Amino acid sequence: MITPLSKTALHDLLNKPILFDANIFMVGIQDRISDKNCSFENMKQLYIKPLFESFTDIYIHEEVYKELDDESKCFVDSYVGKNVTIVKENGLYGKDPKYTTIFNNISKHELVNYKRGNSKDRGEVYSLAYAAYHNMNYFCSKEIMVDNVARELDDLKDIDIITFDIILLQAYAYYAQKQDNSYSKGLKSLYKKYCSDVIKRHGLPNTLGGYIKACQDYL
């Protein structure tokens, strides 16, 4: 089983700087109209609120913030100035050689092929460049492309990609601490439906229950 928690336990991870990307808010968005369980309100209760209540030092790039819908922005705004900071590129591109090189290496990767000014993958590229430049070791994403690119680029070798399985693990731990098991069924469903890609890539257990047992040493 591949997991960055083998290097940094979950309880320590919560107190380290972490950069959230837009995919945190977009899980199930394609099913939001047809399935009430995929509504923003339900996802917020299942895992988004536990995330924002658990991590102490959250960063969101302004290019990611721009991608969010009004509900997500309103939610983020309620944490800004508390444990959330919106960050910017601050004119580094083209002026700072280190940042410019990092940005270009990410954007030119064959899995990215990003051209500055385009909207597709904009948030991911800017966020990864920010994380690498500022030595922010934890970038939070469900995105397969980001996970794979980070493994292949030396610029990102010190950045651990926190995939959706760990997000659900923290949500489970959050509610377990409160002795509230009313969200267990929903979390199990999310793991089964939206972690299938990372389960295959990282060799994770097929069920949330099995995953939680396998992670006992990493909590």
C-alpha cells in the first residue's frame, strides 16, 4: 500500500501547511443534479467541513479560488483569516528564475501541456508551482494527473500528494472522535465510488473498513 502517511502520520499532517485544490470541492459534481447524496450540502457534511475543522494551516491559490462555485467560495470565506489563507503568484513568473523554471517544468510535462493563460488545469499548475517554490510539502488533490506528475518531476519530489482516500480517512477520524457514526455509510459509499482510481494506483484495500484497519499505524 502506497501512502504518504508512512512518512508523516495523520495527526502530524494536520498541523503542517497544506495546499487545497479545487477538486476538494468537486467530488461528485457530475452527479449533483441527479443524486441528492452528491449535493454540496451533503458533501460538506461528509468530508469538507471535517477537513477545514481539522487542518490548522490551509492555503488555497487564488487561481483555484476563482474556479470555485459560489457555494464553495462562501464556505471557504468563512475560514479565511482563521486557518485559511488565499495566496498569489505575486509576479514571480518571469522575474524569479527558480519559480519560473519550476512553473515551466510542470506546465511542459507531457501529462500537463499547460499554456499560460489557458483555463484548463490552471489551478493545479499554479498550485503545484507554489507548493514546490515555497517548500510546502503537502498538496491536497484527488486529481490523477497531479499525482502522477509529482512522482516524475524532481521539482516536486518533496511534495506529498494527499489523495482522496486520506481525506476520507480524516473525515472518519473526525466523526469517530465525536462518537458520531451517522456519516459512516456515506463515507463508505464515497470511498467505493470515488477512490477506485487511487485504490488501483496505490494498492489500497477495496473497502473503507479495510482501509481504516490498514492505516491504524499511520493515525
